[in-house]
Amino acid sequence: SITKERTEIILQGTSSLDPQDPTAVWEEFEFKCKPGDLRRRPCLISPYHYRLDWLMWFAAFQTYEQNEWIIHLAGKLLAQEEETLSLLATNPFAGREPP
């Protein structure tokens, strides 16, 4: 069965030198089909799923220790690895310094 509430993992980055600063602006990495921006048209690719988006859904039910791949994904996003960024819908840091 599927739960009535959906817990989501949201990956964000900041260009702020001090991420603890309350004025730091955090920008979200958007996935191709994972729920996100409410103004975006829903992705419909039934009966298939984008693998990363699907894994993100299930990772939200567990801890990062149970899903170590999320740490590696975050590292690749911080390094602005093109292969990894191609799996996402948007890169808020495109053309700028990495987060």
C-alpha cells in the first residue's frame, strides 16, 4: 500500500560562505519526475519511473545510513559532475560557482 502522507527528501545548495547564516539563500535541485515545484506540470511516464526519482521516494522512508548513495549523490552535485547533473531537471548553479 502507499502512505497517505508523502515524505520528501529535498536537495538544496547555497552559494553563501556561511551556510549557517540566516540570510543564506538555499536553492533546490529539481528532479525530472519527483514532486517538487507546484507550478510545474506533473511528469507522466507510466508504467515506468525515472530511477533516481524513484529511489529518492523510498530513501525518504529511511535514514541516510541506510541509503549511503545519497551522500555520494550530494558529493557529485557539490562537484558539479555533468553526468550526475544530467539526471536532474534543473541545476540552480549552472554557469555559477558550485554550491
